[in-house]
Amino acid sequence: MDKSNGLRVILFPLPLQGCINPMIQLAKILHSRGFSITVIHTRFNAPKASSHPLFTFLQIQDALSETETSTHDVTLLLTLLNRSCESPFRECLTKLLQSADSKTGEEKQRNCSLIHDSGWIFTQPIAKSLNLPRLVLNTYKVSSFRDHFVLPQLRREMYLPLQDSEQDDDPVQEFPPLLKKDLIQILDKETEILDSYTKMILETTKASSGLIFVSSCEELDQDSLSQAREDFQVPIFTIGPSHSYFPGSSSSLFTVDDTCIPWLDKQEDKSVIYVSFGSITTISEAEFMEIAWGLRNSNQPFLWVVRVDSVVHGTERIDEQLHEKGKIVNWAPQQEVLKHRAIGGFLTHNGWNSTVESVFEGVPMICLPFEWDQLLNARFVTDVWMVGLHLEGRIERNVIEGVIRRLFSEAEGKAIRERMELLKEKVRRSVKPKGSSYRSLQHLIDYISSF
Ligand code: UDX
């Protein structure tokens, strides 16, 4: 029996797809090492408890209206969630610990810790008052989590407005490998509300007992790990990519359309371009049509995820001709899709989960980042690892057609695929015995077992 058996972990994910998947993966990993798992979650975007019969799920009332939860403004959503979940979370956690204490007879013998998403900023005083060790789980790349704390300062100091457009392609010294034009795009969308939210995340993280990067590994974050250790002054664990431990997503908030797999079975090896912009991004109808025609004109078969709410004003005008070469689904089993022998490229928004999943399967990317960390992730893909091509924000049919042709081309495409193969092997080694993530996971388990 595992030595940590009998220990309990309480997990508190943010109710967003890109955050629930990694947290549930961590739950599965810890459960397989003998921990019992309790997941406290909101009513909004509640994870499917029936998919995880071995975990205990406790729902708290977030009291958000449907109008509030259907907003496309993620900062607003996170602010509202943090505001409305504090008391219900405190109540739920207190009750849970009281019942555990009454069983063990003593607070000290609880053998329990809390792991919450970095986006929850009210947990510190609650855990402290309950004498509960608390770790912060982060679903981003280490460098983007770190560097985001520099944004408020950059906004204040110099970058807005950027006077000289000739500087667009200059690197941002404080935020490598970001370019000035990326920074402008981030600062343009990020607000002062977000700056103060970010500040709270930083404080909550620094006051924690540890920081877990569940979707990253040393091999992808060499540039920033030692700096992050200095910044946060808490133990840092990079144990990813977490989806590699338990492949297949059983924590999808959307209904998965599996019909794309038999469709992929009929396509030639490495011929299909997979297109998905994650669970949050929305595009305009005009952008949708440009992408559609770019895909069609590239002559490459494509599989495109178009969520019901992802195109502003709907997709009624999809032309039949577009379907000739492609398949459109509302939600795909993405990890299975990326593994499929028919996939030759991924047109992605570079959410961190999608980026890592693509690297893990060795699928070269076409980068179309929209906001936040996506811009930094995309620069790593194209400028540092050189395993993809960048659309530079140009959603125009001829640009999209051109970039797809380049990716599938003999010379340029081949070199990108070769580099991707090397990166894939490096990342895969990290989760194997003696690999960096494997060792970091063992340290994490020893650490939380010692509480
Ligand atoms: C959000 C932010 O937008 C992103 O910038 C940040 O890095 C993480 O949080 P999201 O936009 O949803 O995430 O993108 P991403 O991180 O790529 O996560 C999407 C997840 O949904 C992936 O695990 C992917 O496998 C899954 N997915 C996506 C599916 O299972 N099916 C789909 O059709 C599309």
C-alpha cells in the first residue's frame, strides 16, 4: 500500500474548462498515490461528479445569474465568482473539517491540505484560520504566470501608447520572448481591474505553502523556473503535462462529438489541419468566414471546432462548399484528435493546455493567439522552439491559406516537424521514471504527505 494512504486533499478548481481539466488530472494522480479526494466546486460549470465515482464532490452556491455567467468578459466573471464564492466556500470548508476533526478527535491529525486554483484570491485567510496547509495550482506556463506580474508596471511606465510603430517587432526586455506588438495587444485588453486581481493572485501565492504547475515541466520552462523560485519564495513543483498521466478527458463541460474520429480514420496520414480556439475565445462572423475560406482554399482537409457560442452572430452562412473538405464539430475529444495519425497541423489560439497537448503529440502549430498568456505561448512556439508558424493576428483568407501551405510544404514544414519531434521526445521523457516531472511529482507527494 502507498505510504501516503489515508491522507486527504481538498481541491478547489476554477469553473473554466482550461482550469477544470488540469485540476481533475491532479486529482486522479493524487488518488492513484493513495490520497482521498474531495472536490469543492461551484454550481456554475460544475464538473461531472458521475465521471469520478471515487472522489467526493461538494457543491457551493455561487449565486451568479445566468446573465452573469454567460458574459464573454472573463475578468468580470472571475471578479464576480471571487466575490460571491467566499462565504459559501468558508462555510463548506469549515463544515468539512469539523466533521473530519470529530472523527479523528484532533485538529492536528487531520492529514489534510487544500489545493486551489491560482485564480481564487480569497482562500488565504480562510485556510489560515482553519489551520489548513494550502497550495496553489497553476494551469499556465511558468513564464507567463511570472511575467504577468510585470504588466501593471509596464502599463504605468511606458508602453501605452506606443509612439513608434517601427518598434512593433522589438522584444520586450521585461517579458521575453514577447514582442512589443504582443504587449500592446495584451495591455489593450487587460484593465486596471485585472491588474489589481493579478496583484491579489501574487500575494495569495506568496503566502501559500507551495505552487504547483500542473501543465508544465522543466523542459518547457527552463528559462523562468529559477527566477520564479526567487519571486515566490515557496517550493515550486512542475509536474506536467498532467494529461499524460491519465489520457483522455473525462472532465469536459461540453458534449463531445466523437463522430470526428471515424471521419479522421478516412483521411490520409498527417493530412488534416485541426482548428480549435479553446473554450472561451469568440470570433466575429467576418473572421469566421475568412478562416473558413482560408481553410477551404488551402485544399487541405480540416477538422474545425466551432462551439455554439464561439461565433458572434452565429454561423448560418456556412457555405456547403466548405464542408466538402472539412468537418465541423461543436466540441471534439481534443487529446484523442491530436493523437490521431491523420492530424498534420493545429491552428490554435495557444491556450496553454492546447499548446502542451500539441507538443506532447508532436503536432506542429499555426498560432493565432487572441489574449492573455496566449500571445506569450505563441512566441515560444514560433520564435523559441520554432515548432510552428505565426499568423501575426492576420485573419485573412489568403494569409491563412498561405500559412497552411507552408506548414504542409516539403522544405519549411519538414524542418518544423523535425524540431517538433525532438521537443515532443524531450517533454515525454519528463514524465517517465527519473524524468524532471516524475521527480517533481514525487517531491510534491512527499511534501503534502508531511503536513
Ligand atoms: C483558458 C485561456 O483562454 C488560456 O489562455 C489559458 O492558457 C488557459 O485557460 P482555453 O481558452 O479554454 O483556456 O484553452 P486551453 O488552455 O487550450 O484549454 C482548452 C482545453 O479544452 C484543452 O484541454 C483541450 O483539450 C480541451 N478541448 C478544447 C477539448 O477537449 N475539445 C475541444 O473541442 C476544444
